[in-house]
Amino acid sequence: MRRAPVFVGAWSSLMALCVLVSLLPLGGCAAPARPKYAASEAARAQILGFENIRAHVDDQRPPKSVYDPWRPVTDKDKPAMLAISGGGARGAFSVGILSAWSELGSRPSFDVVTGVSTGALIAPFAFLGSEYDERLRSLFLSEEPRSLVDINWRGLGVLSASLLQGDALREMVEDNITAGILSQIAREHRAGRRLLVMTTNLDTQRAVVWNIGAIASSDRADALPLIRRILIASASVPGIFPPVSIKTVVDGRPIVELHSDGGSSAQFFTLPEHLIVAPDHAGEENLHIYVIINNALIPEFSMSPGKALPIMARAYAILLKSQTKQGLIALYNFGQRSGVELDIASIDQQVPYSMADPLNGAYMRTVYGIGYQKALDGSLWAQRPEFIVSRRYVAKQ
């Protein structure tokens, strides 16, 4: 039986615990030291054997020769992009949308699919099409998600890099991202479609976007393990899961980067920052962008206990909402300047949720059902960011 991913929503409360623990004066065991390298070297580091497979979200506008291979190759007047956000257990919301979209027969063959955190693990299957809906449902609606909580008992992570060992997450990715999946991603990349995943480089504090299709189509023996590591890194919340080491080379010298949750940088990815902030790019990015936010952006009332960890967890959840909202506002403003069409989906209901039971199957089935039903009845998409619950919904409570 395929197991449900545990990068699901325990991370808010566990992150708070990590923050508290990090304030304690600790000694003793530590992770093995990596070879030291400088910021100037980090900027030039490359993956040995691969070319032009990753970029920084905040890169200055690159030369056209570098940028073009990342664009989809299509004869469509308005190519379609799907951006899937982070959100832990709420990733089931995306799965519900994709399932209903397939059932309706109106799901586009997306020219570009991007994923961050939970979205990074959904993205390959969303990219490959409706025939993988059942696999996504089995991953997110399983009755056995708690089996992935592999506690790091070595001081509950205090004396190590994370609270969870991460072995179960790695095994889940290895079980599902196979050589056959790699081959299909490569085929679609060669046909002109693009699959992109974002991680955060902990050393440089920069968001890194990886061209998964380009890696897959390289036909290198190390392409599959590299893609697996990228997906695991994107879903590895710092302090909860261990960061993922990625070997690179600079000036012939090997160095080891540490990558973790793409959601530390942004909850979703669509376009490089230099495009989003440009004052005038009318017609340059002629896209229809669908953004699925696996979170509720509306205010969610809950009495906060007067204790440190719940307060920290609550504040962190607010931070994530704010980060996502600001990203959507920037994207919306860009769309208004450039003519890009935008459709946004987010959870617009407050679903009871306990941080003490973050992998609750009933919770995941509920948010799945919200996405599924709203997609079926045509009430899912909004053309501008909406952050306040409607009066009609409030009246029903």
C-alpha cells in the first residue's frame, strides 16, 4: 500500500518546537562538518554533468539563450501554467480539484506545472495527466499516514538536524518516482512541456528552481536520484525533516549544498522575480496561470492558548498566510500590467484542525471534498485574490 506523505501539516507546531529548541544552549553531537566554501563560490556552483537545469528565482534577467530553454514550446495562443502551493495535509485540496477537473473533461494539458513543498510531490503526477489521479488519491487519502512519522529519538531531534528522521519520506518518494515516471517526464519535456520544482538553498538563503524535465531528459544514470533528492528537499520543512545535501562543483572542487523546503522562500512559484516586478511586460508572458493554494487564506478564528509553543505555532501559521497573500497580490498586479490571465483557488472554509493530530484522515478527506465539489459546481476559481470569507458563509456558521 502506498503511504500518505507526512510532510503534511504537523509542521506548524513542530516548527515552533524547533524554534524553541534552537534557543537552548546545546552541546554534544553535531552533524559532520561540510567543506567550507564562500558566497562567491556558491554563486558559481554547478551540478556535475548537467547544464542549465536550475536557476535562482531572484536572478537578474538572464541572457535570452539561457532563458529560452525554460519556456514551453507550444503553438497555443495562451499556454496554460499550473502552480501548486505548499500546505502539508491540505495538499489533498489540490488532489480533489485535479480529480474533479478530470471527471469534467475540461482539465488542460498544462504547458508548465510548478510545485513547492507538498505541491512538489503532487506536481509530477499533475504534469503527467489524469491517469495518475488515483495514485494521488491513494497518497493523500490513505488510512495509514501516521506510519510516516519517523521520530528522531536522538533527543527528539535536539542533538540532530531534525525532529523526524526523514527515512519514510525518502522511501515514499523512491516508491513513487520511478524510472518509468522519469521516462514519461522526459518524453513530455521533449514535447515542449515544462515541470519545475522549487527548493531553498539554506546556505545562500535563495530560492532555487529546478527544471525537472531537463534533468529527466538528460538520459544520465544519476538523473533519477537527483530528481528524488530535489523533491524530498522541496518537501523537507527545516527542523522537521533533515535538509538534503546536493553535491555540486565549483572550479573543479566538490562542495555540498544544503537544500530544504521551497515554502521557506515562497508558497508557490510562477515566474522569476525580475518579470513579476517589471513595470511593463505587456504581452511578453502570454499565459493563463492557474494557482492552487493548499491553504485557507481567510481568517480562521481559534482561541489561542496562553502558552509559548501554541502561540509560536499560531504566529507561524499567520506568517505563512501573509507570505502567500503578498505573493498573490504581486502576481495579480503583474497580470494586470501584462495581460496574463489568472485563476486562483484556495480553501474558503474553516475546517476543524488539531495540531495534536495533523495527519487526521478525516481532515484530509474533508479538504479533498471541498476542492472536488467546488471544481465540479464551477465555484472554484477567482480571478483576483480574495482573503475575506463571504458574508453568506459567515451567516451559515
